[in-house]
Amino acid sequence: METLVNFAHSYAANDVEVAVRQRRGYRMETWTYARIGTEANRVARELSARGIAKSDRVLLWGPSSAEWIIAFLGCLLHGAVVVPIDDGASHEFACRVSEEVNARLMFRSRAHDDFAAVPSIELESLCERMSGHDASLYPSPPFSRKDILEIIFTSGTTGEPRGVVITHGNILATIEPLRREITKYLRYEKFVHPIRFLNLLPLSHVFGQMLGIFIPPMLASTVVFGDSLKPSDLMESIRRER
């Protein structure tokens, strides 16, 4: 796997397998891998239409969701550098990050509609906004393992958050050995298919991305995004979503 573009295409390859289950209001939504892959191609074309170039910075600010993954993969396919912001971050912090990275665009949740530092697209209405674009495979630019995928602002355990540059090679170094080992045992996965992940980690963190974006497609498994950390709610999610 030379770059992550091949990985992004694997979403569509999993076709009608369920990729994400998430709560929207009082109901649970189901998103297939094919739909996520299709919408990511549309997002990439939206970035192109807006004149966003490879390596331009795009902010991504909202809770974990299928739309968050679509925006992330769309940026990946186009070559834009994702700058994730924790959903609970302050308006002031988001402004500082936006200025520091010279962001060109933001994908944001409806809860952050007062952010006016850069043009934005609402995550909750993302697919509706992208519906006019062609959904065929996006012609991505050439990539190398040294190309930047994202910049994650973190303080580690103390201090002021600083941007950590994550390249295609950084992510590939993690998922390539996992893919090799998982492939050896896929013949047995059919006995427990589909494997389901209850993901409580934010996608704005690398570990959350590993368990919510990068590992599940290797197993055509389903990610269930939890919207509460209350023990009773977690037990109900585990029971309901198996």
C-alpha cells in the first residue's frame, strides 16, 4: 500500500457492508461503506471546485460521525491537509488554530455555526450539499509517504497545544503490519461477522481514527459511535447494537 489513497478506495470495495451506526435525534442511522466512499469522492470535487490546492489546510470540527469520516476521506483524496479540532474545544482555540495553519475551509457541526473565521460547510447537511457533484472515483494527485495527511494539535499531558504533523507514511507504518496480520485470519472472521466496534474515542485523536476509520475496513466491520459516557447508556448501546 503505497499511499492512503488506495486505502480510501477500500471503503467503496466493501460495498453494502455497514460501516457506521450513529444516533441522529431519536433514531439510529446506518451508513454503508459504499455510501461513505461515494460521498468522499463528492467532497474531494467540492474542494477542487473551491480552488483548494493540495497541501492547503482544512479544519474539521465536530463530534465523531459518518460525515466526519466522509470529510476526512474527501480531504485525503484531494490532498488537502486535515486539521482536526476536538468537538469540545473553545471558539478561541479554534480561531487560533485556524490562524496558525492559514486554513482555507472548515467542515463543522451545527453547534459551531458562530465560527466565521473561514468559509464553512455544515457536517449535518454535508451529503445534501455535495449531491450535485459526480460520485465516480476521484482522480487524486500523486502522493508520497512524506506528504502530510493531517496536523493534530495536542498538548500531550501539559502545556499549550502544538501542531503535530502526521504524514501518509506515519499512518501507513501503523496500518500496514496490522493489515498483514489481519489478512491471515480473515477466513475465520466469517464466523463472527460483522465485528462491531463501540467507539467512544474522538476522531480528532489518532487513536480514535485508528479504531474508527483505519482498522474497521480491513474487517468490513461496523463502527458504532457512542454519544454518551454514562455507564447505563453504554450498556444499552452494547445490548442494542450487539
